[in-house]
Amino acid sequence: MFVTKTALPRRTVLRGIGATVALPFLDAMVPAVRAGAAALPAKRFGAIYMPNGMIVKDFVPAEAGRNYTITPILKPLEKFRNQMTVVTGLANKPGDPLDAGSGPHSRVSGCWLNGVRVKRTENADLSAGRTADQFAAEVLGKETPLRSLELALEPNFVVGGCEGGYSCTYINTFSWAAANRPLPMETNPAVVFERLFGDGGPGAARMAGLRRDRSILDSLTGDLARLQKSVGPSDRLTMDEYLDAVRDVERRIQATGARAASAAETIEKPFGIPAVFEDHSNLMFDLMALAYRTDMTRVVSFQLARELSLRSYPEVGVSEAHHDISHHGNRAENIEKKSKIDTYHMKLISHLAEKLANTPDGDGSLLDHSMILVGGSMGDGNMHSPHNLPVVLLGGAGGAHKPGAHVRATFDDPFMNLCLTVLDKVDVHLDSLGDSTGRQEI
Amino acid sequence: MKRVVAASGLVVALMLAVPVHAAQAPAAPAETSVHQALLQKNCITCHNERNKANAGRLSLEGVDVGKPADHPEVWEKVVAKVKAGLMPPSGLPRPEATQKDAFVGYLERELDKKAAASPNPGRTETFHRLNRAEYRNAIRELFGLEMDVTPYLPADDASYGFDNIAGVLKISQSRLEQYLSAARRISRAALGTAPPAPASYEYRVKESAHQNERAEGLPFGTRGGLLFRHDFPQDAEYELRVDLMCRLGGECDGSVGFPDEHTLLVLIDGERVTSFTLEPRKDMRPPQERTWKLRLPLSAGSHAIGVTFLKLPSIREIDSVIERFDRPYFLNGVIGQPNNTIYQPYLDVVTVVGPFNAKGPGHAAVRQRLVTCTPKTKAEQEPCARSIVAKLARRAYRRPVAAADLDPIMEVYRSEAKDAGFDVGLEAAVTRLLVSPEFLYRVEKDRPTAKPGTNYRLTDIELASRLSFFLWSSIPDEALLRAAETGQLSTPAGLEQQVRRMLADRRSNELIENFAGQWLMLRNLDAQRPDMPKFPNFDDSLRASARRETELFFGSVLRENRSVMELLSADYTFVDGRLAKHYGMPKIYGTQFQRVKLTGNRSGLLGHASILTVTSRPNRTSPVLRGKWILDNILGTPAPDPPANVPPLKEDEAGTQNKMPSVRERMASHRANVVCAGCHSMIDPLGFALENFDAVGQYRTMDESKKPVDASGTLPDGSKFDGFAGFRQMLLREPEIFSTTVTKKMMIYALGRGLEPTDMPAVRQIVRDAKPGGLKLSALVAGVVKSVPFQMRRAGAAAQ
């Protein structure tokens, strides 16, 4: 049974955005925020993750080039085919199994955007590698209040659901600021909203609040230094992390300045997590678009679901848990169900594409100026195979990229080669990343 | 490895009963050769260097069985597997029981002897960030605030099955921003400062909540609705906005009205303050109004707000017919789809907006508790603020504080109070305190006198924190802090008295909620979404009742000083009306839980709907999940990881889909395949034992494929069982196995780190000490508290 077309009451959607808010308010604030912004529209980078592999046969188009036939999983994005690029055949070999028993899901989740084999541990020695989104954040985040924003849809209170020997951290996030610094992903729209726009007081009060935060952070630095001195070298890491966090927040307050104050006057915040999954997803994508549009950040990472996710998808008639069904055992009915989930995820993403395409930004739309990397870290999820990865790129990177084609890469070339190219398109240039061997033409 | 024992370590060693065999002479060569022969005959065929990869990455070649203490990481594995009867695997030759016992006994003795001579308490990270639950409880303890800040706190990553593991509780910019924002919110509420603008707080009915019964805490004769407590910051006017489900509103597609008149009640602190009448619409057209507003003056402080419907007698009959599917957010088998076909109105959201026309912070209990002095002159202000901050800091930092602790906070006070006055300054100071690393982290610094790699005993102050975070998931209370300051925790009697007091205190419910909630995976119930068409009765109230049952049960074993084995064997449990109906128990109604005697099919934890549900798939039982769960949580020997590349099952390749195979038929394929059989012959039979319970824990005699349930099986050690009762008897035969598992899990939770092989002697000691008293669960808790790893710590690399 396919139950996707039930019209969601308009109010339910807005409910997510707050009891009294109306979208026009959001529109109204844009000029206030963007006024005085540079003439050349900024480039935005995004990364959206889909777990548990994908039904490759329903994803990979039969033909390469611009005139490919749309496939079932890509169907929801068909409307944007001139603004998207499909890339197939790449691999993330650090996700390959080496020997028996080595947490395939933790490994692929941890290596998606860094091409680094993660360390098997549940302890303080967590280790992956700095991810592409964070390399982007370092450059694109220079002028924005937030360097980057990390979002997710699945809360992580489920216990015992992670792989033996691997901390749940590896599947709770795919974004790493450094090898030992995983970045948490936020699921609550209210929290995201508050991070972006404060807690909604009038401008003067908000400015006073920022001033106060600054004096609080100033005085914290002293405490941290004191603690730092009193402990051994191995214990200093935590206080280093804390100190860096303090500096980041200070920097953010500085960069926010008056513009957030004007934004805060016109927006009210959302409450909690919407009851309906699709509302939650739409709202989080709305916030992602809003963060780009208000230039609060130019880098957003978004986890649609985590590896091993046990969510069932009654929305598309799949009552089995996602991870279970991904191990389809080559049964046709199971394959069809997994394909439905993959397609549904693309439908959720189409909401973002729509939003970005409809948001004017300088001489074009937000989508024109973006580069959103959509994908997963396994091809065949049944076999935990990090080969033949599904990739869709949305947007034109402000003219640096001409979208519209299906690019068939040399089979098993590193996915990191593509990540390097994608970063190039948003003016972030690296020599290498993880197991990269060069650059992938797109 | 250094063999240094600091002198202070001996003090604790004395507190602990030295194992009787510790003084025995080294193993005689003759004894060693017997064990070596057993290894050769029963183990090394698989566990050798060449075959290691296929044998759980364990080789027993080249390790001297004469000196187990040299390789605890190898021999502790051997002890666990052999003791639980999981090795040698079924079908392979096994040593005689006496031989096996002698072998395991020998290994344990040798390992324990080494530990007694040179204990290794291990080392929890120096900085241990409070997790969400701990932070929330600390705030309640510090301010007496009702507000739940958890939605605004960063979520915690879990390791080793628990979310309080020091090593992975990290900080980052986004987390610090969340802490800052929570701190602002809390200090504002504690002082009763007006928010910068009228704020709104939304309280929402949960998506799958049944709304046809009386909700807990609301008056009899009402139907559904919400009851919540809210902290009102000031004496002021507040607006309550009540929204009904959207199907009643004009904006909803296909919405309908309802044929009867309904009355909506608003209650404040149990008193009915107003009611609204919803006019019937016989034509079933939606009513004009969907939102009701009420503005009323309220005093600052916490008030209970209730919003509910009067229950109509006439509805009752219809209830029984459609009750099963009648849920506001359930349509066509999809949870979360608004149901537009329901014949009566439901509450959706209550929003509290305010304050308006604020008259000041009033006399809210929360403020009075914090602001313990009232400065009359400007000159009195700063000393007053300082005394407030000092009191708060002592509790928040969980230790005596010095001027150096207070000065940076008072600096913030001064810079804010200068222009904006006492209240604003104090609010900033409280905010500052709440983002201090000494509040957000439990800090255990190495003793300056302890050389790197040596052991030292924790101070009483540090011990107090370990105790309160273990037993209460919170900061020490005044009594505990005082006991620590006066040295009472260093005496066995003083320590025991505190443990007893703390377990009796209701705050120890946190141990049940957080420890048992994670060990037994009760928390996962919230995320479990049983397939609606198959299990239409599964809803939020059943979810809540199932969880409550296990919590009450665990609590009763803990507080009534019962044996830990009763967790598996007890012939009693706790049910409310909802759960009784689910279990098929007659004549139990209402939302009150009562203790009931079990007859028949259920007894112990393994018969609880909670556990049976979280170990199932949404649409069917899973003997694999249940088997894995039992291996990990009951037998204490987690299943090995699945192989790197699972070959597709034969029958899958053929694509046989003609009929639904029974669970057992599906499982048979696991064991037909040689790569899978090694583990699944261990895992699956454990799960079969529970096959008489379906995916939501209801008793059944026919399985998903409409075949009679076959709950028989063979354990790896060859013993056969038929059904749950027989299986349970087998688990009870060797109490040491289960009690060791519980102790291990509790140690991880209590220490906030994973266990090392060197921790196992301490675990065995705890079990051994509890044995004469009948393995009481409370004795295991006390044993953890008294153990070397809990009382001591190993110093890390030197400070520079």
C-alpha cells in the first residue's frame, strides 16, 4: 500500500515552525539580513547521508551522459534533472572489511566523507578523520556566524543498537572536525532554530544577552587554563576541546553582531520535534535552506537516518525495520521494499531541492549557487559493500559546475576523488583526501 | 607492566575480604600439565595461530597456562566462555564437568591471586561530562526547578551499552552553545526574571497516545488530555491556548465535526478554573472554532495545568467497537497520519504564553530557595550575591569551594550588576556557574603525590560524587557531601550506611531508570514501532505500562533485598489495567499498578512485554535478536561479530517465495550454512525458548506462519529444554553466571568506562562476597561501591 498522497494539513506543517509564525515573516527578514551583502552570491556546500546501502539496480541509470533515462529511485528528483548530476561506480575502500567481525556499518558511516578507516574502539581514543564538509567549513565558514551546521532526523537514545567494539558515535554522526572530534548532529528543530536566531527577544535585549555571553566566556577561559595546568598531558585534550568550543562561540558572537538581532525580531521559534516524520524532515530542510539564505552558515551536513536504523516506513508501506530489510537476501519482495525506502528518501530530499530552487539568491537561485552532495557509503547494503556508491550532486556551484548528466566513473575509483572535485567547485582546494588518487571529472 | 602498589592501595585492599585462596602456593607443575592437556584436546584444534581469524581472534598457542596472570586478556575470555557453557561449541568433544570446573577454578584462582597481590583499579577519564539525565537531575537538586531542560541539551553518544561513558562524552561548539542556552533558561527561571519577551511553551499530546481513557493524574470521568507542570517565572498574567486536533479545523481536508456536545475542562493545581463547550455539529461539518484562549493571573512558581474532556457516557459503547483503531494519529495502518474520521474532538496542544503585565518575581519557592539574603543597601549587594554563589558553587562543584573558584564568577556578577542591578548580575553569575567546567564535568585529578602508573585511593569528596552519580545519576545531596567532608565515607560502616540511605531514597529510581533502562534496553521501547495492522493494541500507554512493569519489578528486587536470581525466577510482577489486559489477566482495571502473583507462563524478566518487544522486529519475533540479547545480558558473553562477508543464504538465491517460512525454517538456514552455524547454533536456540511470546510479548501457541510454536532447543553444552519454563530452570542452575553478568554491567555503569580483563577479579570478588547472603541485588550494588576499581584509581602520566 502506498500512502504518500494524504494531504498534510497546512497547519501541521506550520506547527513545526511555531505556534504563531507564518512563513511570510521569514521572507520579510531576508532583505534585512542580506542587505549590504557582497555582490557575488556566496557558494554553499551541503552533504546529505542515506544509510544501509541502496538498491543499486533501481538507482544507476542505464545510460551515461545527459540523456539518461530516469530510474525509479531518482524519479522524485526528476523535476531537477537539469540541476543535478548523478555519479556512479565509485568506491569507499576504507569501508571494506579486513577480517571477520569489524563493524561494517560503523566503518562505512565513519569513512563516508574522509576516506579513512575508523578505529575500532568504544573509548576516548575514537578516531576517524576530518571530513570534506569540515574542510569546506574552514574556508566557507570564515565570514559566517556558524562555520557549519550538523543536522539529523533520528534521535540517538536507542541503546544496544551499535556494533560490538565500536562506539555509537561512529554511526551517530558522519561529520568530524578532526580525527578525534566527532561533531554531534542535532535532531530538534527548536534547538537548531535557537542556534541560528537566538531565543527570540527584542533586539536590545538580545544585544545585551550577547554582551553577557561574551563576558561569561571571557571568564571561562581563566578557569580552563587553571584546570589545564593541574592535569597531565593526556587529560588536556578534553580541556583543549572545551577551550576551542569557547573560542568558536566567541567568534560566533562577534560575527553575529547586529544582523542576528534584526533577524530575531521577526522570527519565532519552532517547538519540539513534529509528530509526523515527513513534517520533521521538511522542517529540518526548511531550516537548512533558511540557514543558507540568511547566510548564518554556508555548510550544512544532514543525516536522513543513521546506519543500522531500525525505523520502519509505514509511509510507503514498509513495516519492516530499515536495516533488516536492507539485508534483503536477494528476495524480490524485500528488494522492492528497500527500494521504496530509498525512493522515499529522495522524495524527502526533493523538498530541499524545491526550496533552494525557489529561493532567489543574487542573479539566480540558492540551488544555482549550491553544491549538495547526496549519497550513502554503501552500494549493496545486503553485502555491506562500500562499492558502486550512489551519488547525486544538486546545484551548479555558482556556475563552476554544469549539472544535468549521469557520470559513469571508472569502476572502483575512490569516492574521495569526487569529494575533492566537489570541494574544488566551491573553491575549497585540497591536495588529497583520505585514499584519493586524483580528481574525478564531472 | 609495572608492579607497583602505592601504600594507600593497601588500605583499601584491607577493607576487602582477601580471597581465601589468595595465599595458596603457585600451581604445581602436575596441575598445569592436566590443564595443558585439556587445552590441547578441547581448544587448540580451533584456537591456534593459523586459525585465529575464524576462532574469535583468539589463539591459545604460545600462552602459558601455567601463568594465566601474564595474559589476563586471553584467559578471562576463556573463563567467560567455558563457564557459560558456550565453549567448546556444540557437537565438539567436551571435557567432563569436573575437569571443566577444575580448569576454570584454576584459572580464576591464578588471576585473582595476581590481582590481590597487585590490584589494578583502572582509570576512568579525568574529565567526565555529565550526561543529559545527570544534568537534569543536578538542576533539580540545585534549584528545585521542575522544568525539563533535556530537549535543549545535547544528546549523548553511547559506548558499552551505556550513555555515561566518560571517554566518548565530548564537547563541541554546538554543545557548548546548548549548555549556554540551557544555563540562561535555568538561571532566568530560578530567579524569576522576566524573559526578554513573552515566551511560549508548547505541551503536546503524544502522537500515538490513546485519548479515550482517563489520563494519569486527571479527574475521574474525564477523557484524554494533558497534565503537566510549568514553572511560571513571575507574578503575572499568562495565556493558555488550547488547540484541538486539526481535523476539526477548517484548514483540514476531509475534516468532520462530531454529533455530541463536548466539554473541555481547564484545571490549575487540580482546581477547575474554566470549561468550554463545544457545540455539536449534527451535519458533521467542522466547527468554526478550534483554538480556545484563556488569560488568567498566576503567581510565580510551579503550577500543574490540566486540560481534558468530560467523558460522555454514550460514547462508551462505540468505544469497544472501534477502540482498537481509534487514535488521533493513526490512519490506514500508518502512525503519524492524522486520522480524520474520528467522531469526537481530541486535544492537540496546550501553549502557555507569558508573562504579560508582570508584577515581579513574587515569592516563588524556587527563588526563595536560591536568594537567601535581601540586600537593603547597595553596599550589601555584592556580599549577598557572593554568599549565594558560594552556597550554590559548593553543591554544583560537589566540593568545598575557595575564593579562586568564586572570583571569576563574581567578576561576571560585577560587570552585569554595574548597570543592570542585583538581579541581573546574579542571573549572569548563575549562568556562568552552570557552564563552568567544574560543574559540567566530574573531575578526578591524579593525586599529586601518586607516581604515574601507581594506584591511589580517591578522596572522600571524590567518592561522594562517584556514589551519587552511580546511585542517583545526580550530584551529592547535603547529607552525603557532609558525610564526605567529615571523613565518614572512609569507614566501612559509614559507607554502608550512606549506600543504604541512598538506595532507600526515591532518587535511586534513577538507577533503575538509567541502569536497568539501558542494561535491559527498556529505553528502546520508545523507538520501537510494532507493525500497527498486526499489533493494533500496541500504543503509548501500553509502551509506558510495559516499561513501568520492569522498572517496578527491578526496584522491588533491589529494595526488598531479594536475590538477583529472582530477576529471572520471580513468580510475581506488577501490572496495571492496560498491561493486565495485554497479559490476559482478568479483573484488573485502571492505571494503578498492583503486585500480582504469576501463575502459568510468565515469570521473571524474560516474560516481560518490555523485553520481549525490544528484542523483536516490528512485524515478527526474532530468535536471533532475543538470543543475542540473552547471550549479552543474561549469560554475559556477547555473540561474536558476524563474519566480514555473509554469503547469501541458499534458499534466497533460489528465491523461494511461494509460502511464508516459519521462523524456525528461516533459522534452520543459518545453521545449514557452515560460516553461520558456528555462532547461530549458539544464538538461535536461546531465542527459540521465548517463541511462545509474540513480538509485543503476548502469549501464543501459533507463530507468524500459523504453525504451532515449537519452543524447544538444545544449548551448546548439549542440554535440551522444552519451552520457556525448562529454559529458565537451566539459567537458574548456575547462579554465578547471571550474577556475574549483572555485576559486570553495573561496574561499567558505575565507573563510566568499559571493563578491562584486569577488572574481572574485582567482579568475581563482589559475587563471591554476596554469595553467603544469597546473592542479593542490593549486596551486588554495595559490592561495586566497595570494590577496588570504584574506590581507587591509577595515576596517569605526570603533570608538567
